[in-house]
Amino acid sequence: MPHQYPSPARAWYLVILLTVAYVFSFVDKYLPALLLEPIKADLGVSDTEMGLLLGPAFALLYATLGLPLGWLADRVRRNSLVAAGVALWSLATASSGLAGNFTQLLVARVGVGIGDAALAPGALSLISDSFPPDKRGRPVALYITAQSFGAGLAMLGGGAVLAWAATQSVLDLPLAGVVTPWQFTFLAVGLPGVLVALLLLVAREPARETSWRGGVSMKHTLAWLSVRWRAFGSLTALVCVMTIVAYSQNWYAALFQRNWGWDIGRYATWSGLALILVGPLVVNITGWWCDQLLSRGRADGPLSVVIAGTLLLLPPGVLIPLMPTGELAMAVWVLNLCGLSMVSAAAPVALLAITPGEMRGQISALFYMVIMLMGLVLGPLAVGVFNDQFFAGERLDLACALVPVVVGLPGLALLRSARRHYAAAAAG
């Protein structure tokens, strides 16, 4: 029996809800980076501890729960699973505003990671069942665009709330009592996500699309991968370079304050505008570029775009912290952002192009688990450790510049072998 898709209006309503939820997830993910300096000053913690807060506290459960939650999304009502995740990470973000010490804030960030892990498996499954294969491109693109919008809104919205809160002589809230401006920002940004969770909970869920072939076990998938690990491993390693560099930039709000005297509002405005304007534009151009290369018979086309993005992001990544002025640093960062966006958009196309259809869910989950773990754990933590251990906490600029050097050199050494093994896998 043919699969019955929902009406276009109902399908797009669900996509919009999921996209709004994804925007909130990125806002909540990036907010601590914006508030790094006031948190550090109030709680009296080191850069290494802040590195743990920005990365590993969120990443460990966020990345590792993706596989079991993907399994669960195939067996329970997906709207309920996603709604529970949105509610959990929203309340965990809000509870960060009640944290009185580093441990409490760390626990809250773990809660954000657990809730966030439920979104992607359920959302992609819901979108797939809402549209026929030849009409999924636009809704998936809209959903992915939320990454840049969410990060940008975290800067613009978070910066605006923090600036307003800083003008108040006393912030005395019902139940919470007196809070600092950064605590108020967490509360104000986190709580609205609960409304999105409620809307998702009551939305109608599309019927599941079934396949006569059924699924493939993880054991079978891993056995298939073991024969082709060089192609998948080299692609994943290249993308890990991008994620490590990208998440090391969670320190940039603090970098611009310490190095060039920018206040949080100024940094939030300029970085937020760049993320909202440049990121989606580059992502869509990259998608078109990958399609053009594939249509011309370039089976390794998406990997070529990944390599081009890697080559574009690394030099600016090293130079940004070394610029003499904040204005020049921001201009160089826009070039870096173009490279990051290219790799982000081309990597899933490259992955799916060499993956059998019946294994794409599991291999995608494994891929994102690895790149997110590497990026979120190593990126922010490395900057804090480098600054504390090598520069006595006094040279955040050198610590930030060191990360793309350390991860970029091995990445560059992989380029030739990555192209060779990927071409072999693409050829079948």
C-alpha cells in the first residue's frame, strides 16, 4: 500500500515547529560561550574548568545518546520523544540561571545535552515521513539552516537580554530571588522553549513509511564498514578538523573582550549578524555546488568541496586571534565562517553518496557521534588547557591560534589519501 503523506500545510507546520526547536537548541548550546567572562568572574573558575563547561559537559551524553534515541525513535511516538527532549533542554538551560556554583552549572549543562540528543533522530524521521522523496530537499534545507540562525540568535538575543539585565539595579525574580545578569539571561532564553515542546506534543504525527526490505542490524553495518573504513575514516577525520576548530571558537566572546576590549554586546551583534547572513548563504551555495558536481559525473565532487572548505577555514582560523584589531579579526573570521559552512553542508552529502540506503541512518548516527564528540570535547577544552598550562592563563589569543595548527597539520596530511580512498568507495 502506498505511503500516505500528510497535507502540505500540516507537513510544513511540523517542519516549522521542528526548525524552531532546532533554533532553540543552538541558542541554548551557544549561550554559555557568550556569557563566559561574567560566569568565570562570578564563580571564580579557571579557563580549563570553563573549557569543560563549554564542551565535554554537554557533549558526552549528547553524542553517545544519539544511537539509542535513534533506535527509540523507530519504536515510540516521535512527537512525544522530541517534545520531551525540547522540554528537558529548555528547563536545564533555565536551571543554569539558578546555579550558584560551578558544579550546579555543570550538571545543568549535562541536562541540556541529554535533551538535545532526542531532537535529530526524531526530527529527520518525521520530515522524511511528511514528504515524498523528490520533495524533501527544501524542508531538510530549512531545518539545517537553523544551525546558523540559532547560533546567530544566541549572540544577538542573548547579548540584548544581557545588556538589558545589566542596566537593572536589582534583578529580584519570583521564586528565584535575586539573580545576576548572566543568570537572568539563562532563565529568559531557556523558558520559552517549553512552549515549543507543548506545540510539538499536540501536533499530529505522520504515518511511518515502511520498507519491504526492512532494516539492517548494527552488526551488519559495522561489518560492512570494516571493509571500507579508510574512505569513511578519512572523511570523518577531515570533518573532525572542522568541528574541533569551530567549537574552539566558543572562546571568541572572551577573546574579543580580553584582546581588543570589545564588550559582549558589540561582539554579539557583529558575530550574530555574520552567522545569520553569511552562514545560510554559504550553506545553500555549497549544496548547489555539490549537486552540480555530481550531475557532471564527479562522484568525488562532495569530498572536493569538503577539502576546499578545509583549506579555506584553516589559515584564517590561525590568524584571527593574532590580528592587531578586533575589526580585522572579525573580517578574517567571516572567511573562516565560509570554510566552516562549506564543510558543514558538503560533509553529509559526501557521506550519504557512498552509503547504501538501508544503512544511512545508522552510519549517519555514527558519523555525527564521532564528529560531535571530537569537536565539543577537544575544541573548547584544548583552548582552556593550552592557556592555563602553556601561557599561565595570560594568552588566550595564542591558545586559540594553536588549536587549528595542532589539528590542521594532520588533517592536511590526510588530503591525498582521503581523495584516493573516497574515489574508490564512490566507484563501488
